[in-house]
Amino acid sequence: MVATAWGYAETYSILLRKRNSGVLDAASFAASLNALRTEVILDPDFEVLAIDNALIFSSLSLMQSHSINSADAAILTTYLRFQRATSKPCLLIASDRRLNRAAEAEGLKSLNPEEVAAGDIPGWVS
């Protein structure tokens, strides 16, 4: 599994919004943050991909081609580079339909977890 620091921060912000809106209580929020940190930061098999200035500048064409925002273009460029550098199958998981359409157009499979039943996700990921 891989992610970008932006993806980690986005997940953190979603958990924070859910706590602030009352969907998550304090204990569930703390447990969720701990699970996120354990799975992404502390797991030696989980890779956090870097997004540097050169990558951001190289992502500008994706903004224009697919009408996506700068963060999504940088993230997509990062995953496309990762896909080209590995022989392993890659799957982008995102709830952003525009990002998913751009990924598919660029040859990267994607999954919107909000559009698939939770029980079906393991089949998609494998």
C-alpha cells in the first residue's frame, strides 16, 4: 500500500470533521487516528510517496487535460509515476469522481469506496 502525505492529511481532516460534527465521539476519534497512524506511518510495508516541486510542475498538464485541481493533479501524477515504476497492479482509491475519471483516462484503475458496497471492496482491491 502507498499513499501521499496529502492523502494522509486528507484522511486526518475527514476524521476531524466527523468528530467536530458529532459523528465520532472522542474515544472513536482517538482510536481512528491511532489506527491511521499505525497503518500508514508506523507500518514498514506502507510507503508514503513524496510530492516535490518538480512533480507539481509536471502535473500541470493533467490539470488542463482533465479539469482537475492542483492537489488532485499532483497526487495523480505521483501515482502514475509509481505505477510505471512497479510491476505490481495499482488501484487508486478516492471518493473524488473527477480524480477517478482522470485516473482511468490515464490508464490507472480506480475505486470510489462510496460507490461500492463495503463487502465488495476486498474483491476490488485483490
